Amino acid sequence: MLHTFLKFPFNPELAMTEGGVIPTCSLAESIAQHVMLLILTRKGENRFNPDYGNAVWDLEFDNGITIVEWERVFEESLLEQIKKYETRISYPQIQVHMEYVEHTYGTKDFVEIRKKAKIGINAELTGLGERYTFSTQIYLSPMAVD
């Protein structure tokens, strides 16, 4: 059975035009788009399902939390969300590594320090037994230092 997956963001106006084509994507890309949504959505942000989203965003401005604890919360929350909301993959193994990155601007008199999270997932496509991998990097919390 062949499935069609819609590409994010969905634009319903395309369906209403004459000969309108709605962009589609592969199963792997559809899963990746949904995983990114799970990563970037804060718990409580989805008004239809307050449990949907990553609990790590409650720690975003907590300076007392260690990198190890932040990574642990991120991994555990994302694992819980994938098991609950992304059933197209099974046996997910998640790794999150956070580091601080400095960036100096030539036109500005300060250094910006940001958190960079590298996220990797190894899993299996449910019912197909094929390997699924996902990786991304996100930047958080810009901070400037004079």
C-alpha cells in the first residue's frame, strides 16, 4: 500500500487552485518533520493537547541546571514523546549533546554565546524493519558578553 505524506507547512490554498499540487514527501521526511515539531514544541503550547511537546523548554532559562541534566531531561522527554506520538518508528535511541558556542561579529563589540544541541535518533521503521536515522542541530539562548 502506497502512502502519501504532506510536507510541512501545509498550505490549503494550493489545493483550491486549478491544477493545484500539494507538496508531498517521503515517509522518512514526514517522520523527521514530526520529530522536529516534537523537539521545538514546549509542553502546554499545543492548546488541543497540553501533554504534546518537549519538557526541556521548562529549563530554558534555568541557569542552575547542569549540561548533563539538561541533556538527560531532553532525551527522556523526547523519547516519551516519540513513543507516544510518532508510532511510525520503533525502538528509538536518542542522544543529545549540548555545547556552548561563541560567535564574534566583526561589526559589533561583543561576543555572543549560544547553546548548541546536537540531536541524533536511531530507530526502526515500524512494521518494515528498516533502519531510520535522524540528526539535527538547534541553537538556543543567545547571550552577549562585552
